[in-house]
Amino acid sequence: QVQFVESGGGLVQAGGSLRLSCVASGSMFTLYTIGWYRVAPGKQRQLVASISPTGTNVNYKESVKGRFTISRDNAKSAVYLQMNSLKSEDTAVYFCNRKSSSEPFWSWGQGTQVTVSS
């Protein structure tokens, strides 16, 4: 089992930037693709970005391409999400977890709130 602690959220004006961090406990972290997910008020959870175990492959939700960058540091058991040119529609609670088509999510952390004011 892996546990996550997300941080770095906050209140920012449209066009601003934030860098989210996700620190994991548990050795299994380095074996999996990790995703950043978000839950906006009244909406379902969305996968925003994902990164393969070695960081070679990254994928993004269409609406954040060119604005968000995902990275990871396996030595620190951490995944990051650099968010630039933020828009009001990016407002959500952001979480990290593994991305797998065959295995369930690990326990969810508390997430980090991102609020973008227009």
C-alpha cells in the first residue's frame, strides 16, 4: 500500500502559476504510472496528467496540454505538477494516485485545493 500527501495548492489569479507536489510513502511507488487527478465542485474525478515509472512517457488531458507539466523524482518518491496559465476551470481539489487499468487505486490523500479567480 502507498499513501500520498499532496501540497502546493492555493488561491491564484487567472494566468498565474502553481506547482503541486505529491510525496508518497511505500516502495511500490516507483513501479507504477502515477497520475494527477482533480475533482471540481459538482463534477466527476478527471485524470489531468500521468507519468510512467521512469518518467519517459507523459500524457495530458487535452485542456491542459501546453500549460501543465508533470514530472517525478523517484529518489524522493515524489511527483510534481507545474501549472501555468491557470484558468478558472482549473479550480478543483487535486490528488495523485496510480494509474492502472487492472489494479485499484491506492488510498487517496487529502488532496490540495487549487482555486483560480477570474
